[in-house]
Amino acid sequence: MQLNINGQPATVPPEWQSDSLLLVLREALGLVGAKFGCGTGLCGACTVLVDGQAVRSCQWPVQAAVGRRIETIEGLAGTAVSGRGLHPVQQAWLDEHVAQCGYCQNGQIMGTVALLRRLPRPTPEQVDAALAGHLCRCGTQQRVRRAVQRAATQGSA
């Protein structure tokens, strides 16, 4: 089974082909940006993009991802070799000092990227609606909102 992850082909070993996309990404392929949170798709820590849409990878069977474009947080920024630097959403997160414990941040960033690709200049209400399913126990929601607005003004899509 072949997947397209961050623009690169990835082979899913046979023993992982009946698992969730999250488990395959983390355990079989070593892409650990998406986190296991609740395991039921409610917290958002496992969010990745599939064909540009934010999805909860803990609830996606890996077979459903075949033939689709999967983006993980690891694919947002270039490697040191490429020199691309951080994605504008990642930079906005740093500029606004969003992270506290950081566990939910990868999912929030991926959800924000999907939002800004769909709505480059979202209203505060649209930001709240798009990120409502991303749980943060540290209370960084105000900084998240500021980071989303900062990324939107920088044309992050």
C-alpha cells in the first residue's frame, strides 16, 4: 500500500494496513507530529490534512488515505537542506507565544492551515468555529486567535 505524504511516496508495511492513519503515521512511518489524544476524534491533537481538509487521523482507516494527498505538520516547514524555513502559520505561533504545554498545537496549526486555505481572511467567529474542536487545557485560546489573525494578514495559504 502506497500513500502520498507531504508530497513523497510512503509504503505502508502489510502489518499496518488495517490500522488508523494516525498509528501508521506515528508508528510505522515515524511522523510523530500528529498526537494521540482522546482516540475518538474529539480533541483535535491528531489533525492532519487529507486533500486539504482537516481530518482526525485517529478515526481515519489508513486504507481510506490511499490515492489522497496527506499533509502532516512535518511537511509544512522545509528541512534545513531546503532552506524554506517555517510555514507562516508556524511562525505566527512563535510570534504570538502560543505554545504552553504544546500537546494540542500541531493539530491547531494544521486546522488553521486548512482554514486559511479555504478562507484567507476569516472573521473571529469563523476562526472560533474552525478551531472549536481543538481542545487546549492550558488556556491559550486568545493567543491562538491572535496567531491565526497574524498568519491571515501575512497571506499564509
